[in-house]
Amino acid sequence: RCSGLPNSQCPSELTQTRLFSFLPWRRLLWHLQCLRWPQGPSGSSASRIPTGSPSRFQVRKFWKRHTCSSRQVVCRRPQCAAASSSTLDFAGMAQTNSRFGTSRPVRREEFFAAEEVAALQAELVRLRSERDSLAAERDAARTQELVPRREMWRSLEALADRLFALPSHTTVSFGQGIHRECAELVPIAPRHQWLQSHFLASWRTHRRAYNSDEWCPEATIEVLCIAEVYNDVVATAYRQEVARIREVRLDDCTPVPELDAAVLVRTALGGPRLNEALLYHGCALETARNILNEGFDSRLGGANAGQAFGCGSYFTTVASKADFYTDIAHDIAFENQHEVRVILVARVALGEVCELSQYDRSLRRPPVGDDGLRHDAVLGVPRCRGGCVDHDEFVIYRSAQAVPQHFIACRHLPDCRCRTCIHPRR
């Protein structure tokens, strides 16, 4: 009976069993309410668990004592007049009915002694201390590696500023107002190797059609020629435009995440960063010739390829996106290779960029920023950042903000199944 309670308030054996029915070992409690142990092999008296529902401590103590033994018990259920005999195997945690021979598994909670709990707590403290020390060492190593990486990036940016510096000499006129020089870069030249490596690494997969869920495989291409072009008239206008932006933007312009994949350059060495970069521009061969001779004309930008962000000149850091707007140059060949396509590499001064996540075909100039100053360019944010295009699109609305600096001639291999090969532009 329960101590401290009158007999009328003591629960019956059946009620006690229901009180403990939520425990993991509730099935055993039913059989352990009234146990009669047979006399052991040594002649000692039988062990008994007190009548009634045992406490958790009593059950654990009993199980711990007979963990590796098999005992025959007699269970007297309150609702049954006859007693049933079962064999409990605490080693295998199984109960076998002696009358019917049926067997079923039994469960019990894990038991941990006080000394085992103390040992586990000490081990936990040691592991936490070891974790904190390793985290401190990792942070220290990361801080030490960060300084050389910053210096490396600064050295690479300084190298790009000088390696892709915009020439400033005067070109010879070819008549009809054309001032243009073109020189092919040898494969061992640093600029050739840098541009070719960046060009091949910037190809991506594209949808088979607009708003299609099917994607084409990445293109397989071959670079045939990389040449440097220079037009002193267009370059002079570009320098004047950079100076105009520098008068308005006294400090570095806000960095754009998409430009991390581009070759960043700087016309005014030592001056502020105006988000100048080498970007790709794709167009028909005849249009490319006009751009090399006269420069970009934002009034005609997107006239034949769509104007998702208004009338302007479009550029991208993804070469495969620019490749889609090119056509096959049937009248030129490099090393007896036909089906050649030409992609322009332009030097673009983006300045302060306005990021747009939705199409706006009415734009004719960049929107005004929060500081009251008008932005210098527009970025079509890609879908990976919540935008509306698969790959970035940079748009300028002043022709002098870009100058063609290189062009790359390439061809698609016969086994190529990219979007350009499946749906070539006519």
C-alpha cells in the first residue's frame, strides 16, 4: 500500500498498472506486479519483487541484478483466476510463455550508475574544450591566410590594370574616318592566355527555348584567334566619359557580385574603382565591324535581339550568353576552319549600377538613386539572386561608356548540342 494514504485512497493493482503504462517497459510491469521466484539451484530462498506496482528504482535494481540470467516467473493477473508461467530471459530480453510456447521481446531502459554518469560528463567537458581549441586554431589560421589572399587579389587587380591598359597613341586613318588597328595576339602572350582561360571558363548551360524547363548541355567550342583592336577616336571618348564619372563618384563605386566573374580593370591607375570590367558582347558580324570602326551606338542597342531593359548596349560576363546573338561568318576563315563566330570583348565603365529584378522596356537612361544622383548603368539581376534572367545583363545608355578592346573568333565543334547550335540566329 502507499505510505501516508488511507486504505480507501490506495489504488488497486490494476490501477497501478495503468498508471505506469506510458513507460517503455509497461509490458514487463504487468508481469512484475506479483512474482514468485523458484528456489535457486544452490537451495537458497526464492527472490521476490514486492507485491503491487514496483517503483522504477526497484525494477532497475532487479534487472541489473539478473541481467545475464534466465528466470522462470509466475504471473498472477488481477482479471485472471489462473496463473500463467513465463520464462524471462534478461540477456536476450525475451519472454516465453511456458504453456503455449509463444515468445515476444521485452524492453527496459538503459541504466547508468552514478560513476558512469560522472565519467560521461567529464568526457563531454573534455570534448567541448577540444572543440573550442580547434575552432580557435582554425580562426587564427584563416586570419593568417586572409592577408596574403588580399595582397594577391590586389596584385592581380594591379596586374590587370597594366596588362589590359587602354592604349593612348594615335592611329592611322584608313579613309572614310576609320581609325582602327588590329593585331592578333600570339598564344604565348599573357593577355592571350588570360583571355582564353577566362573565355572558356565563362560558358554556361541555357534553356532550349524562352521560359522552357528543358536545358541544353554546355557548348563544346574551339578558340581560333584572339586579337586586340584599338580605335583612338572611340578610346578618347571613353577616357572623357570615365573622367566625367570620376568627377561625380569621388570614392569607389558599389561592388556588384556578378563582376566577380569578370576581369576588372581601371583606366586611371591609382584612382577610384568605377566598376570597369572586360565584358562580352555578341552581335552579327556586320554589326561587329561597325562597332570596331565607330564604337557602340546605344540608340540601336537591342534593336534586333530584344530590349528587356530599354534601348541601350548590352553586355554580360557569360560568354555563352553573348554567343547566342552572333551569326556564322561565312566570308572569313581561320586556319581553314569555317563556321566561325566572333564575340567582342569590350571595356565597359559601369560606374554606379542600378539592379533591376523585373523587365523595364521603357528605359532610355538609368534610374535615379537614393542619393539623388542618376545611376550610370543597369544590371538585369539573374534568377539565382531573385531576378528575371538566367544570366546577368549589363546595360549602358551612353555610347562612350564602352570601347571594343578585343575580339575572339571561335567555332562550335561538330558534336556540340548547345542552344546556339539547336536554334541558330538567322
